[in-house]
Amino acid sequence: MTAQSVHNKSGRDIPAFGDRRRGRIGLLGGSFNPAHEGHLHLSREALKRLGLDEVWWLVSPQNPLKGTAGMAPLAQRLAGARKAAADRRIVVTDLERRLGTTRTARTLGALTTRFRKLRFVWLMGADNLAQMPHWWRWTRIFKTVRVAVFDRSPYSYGALAGAAAKRFGPVRVGRAATVWHREVPVWTYIPMRRHPASATAIRHAQKH
């Protein structure tokens, strides 16, 4: 990136008011309750397949589609994510808290406005693609940033036949790196080796 990169390892964070850095950024949103090796695996695949400069982990204050039962405090989830993000190209941030939003469409709108020189791609697993029509103003996400969907068996087959994939089927590209050659909306599906880590399984193990 041409401007100074911001890394969680240095103890700094991304300025919510934006800046003029350039580069390609992958955005991985979620509760990270807790962050685990699966998040790291997907992020490293994204860095490689999409030619990214960084991946930002957007640790959500509260996922609107999830209850608060069993949800660790934000500070605890942030600390766990920073420990799990064993790569200097991954930046862990509470930008959504500072922006005052838990809606992905709003978050992306704010980021594209405040970081005008950056090019963003939204990263998500196939299970989230299947659920996407339940998200607030979900079509706006495709119209704001590029989208990369990563294989997550056994959800992938159903997700690729689901409403979101069908709605934006005409703008899907086969080779991941070509998302940068087109204007939004554009998305790609990336098959990859599945990582066995699961936040649900980790929480279950911690209770026993």
C-alpha cells in the first residue's frame, strides 16, 4: 500500500474518519465469538487468491441476527481476535462500534465514503450467502463493494442455488482475481480446503 499500513500488532487501529491510503482490502465481518484458525485460514486464502494488501476483521458489537446469550463482551472478542490474527496483513478493528452501526450495508457505505482510495471486497462463507436475503438491505452490499464467497461445505451447494446467488448470477466471475477488472456489482465463488475450526464447537468445549 502506498500510505502507511495500520497493523493490529503495533497496537494501532484504523481511523474511523478515513484516510487517503491506496490498496486492495478484504473485509471479514462477524462476531468472532471467538476468533479461530478458520478465520485465519480464510483470510490467508483471500490474501492469496484475490491479491489483497490487507484483510480487516470487523468485530461486530452485536450481530442483529444473533441473540446476546453466550456472546462474549466486545473487548474480550477483540482481544481474542488480535491473538488469533497471526499475520501482519490482518488488522483487527472495532470500526463498527466507532461508526455506530451493526448493519453491513451501512458499514460498507461508510467505509467506501471515508476511504475513497481503497478498493474493498466483502469476504464471507457460503453459509452466509445462503442467509443473505435475511440481511438488512442485502442487495446494497453487492452494489457497494465486490464480494467473494468461500466454500463452506455442506452449505455451498444450497447457497449457490439460493436467492442471492440467483439474483446476482449474471455478474458472477469464475476466476477470483478478475473481480478487480469489473465495476460493482461483481462477485466470485472460491473453492478451498475446509478448515475444521468452529466458533460454536469452541464455545461448547470451553463449557465442558
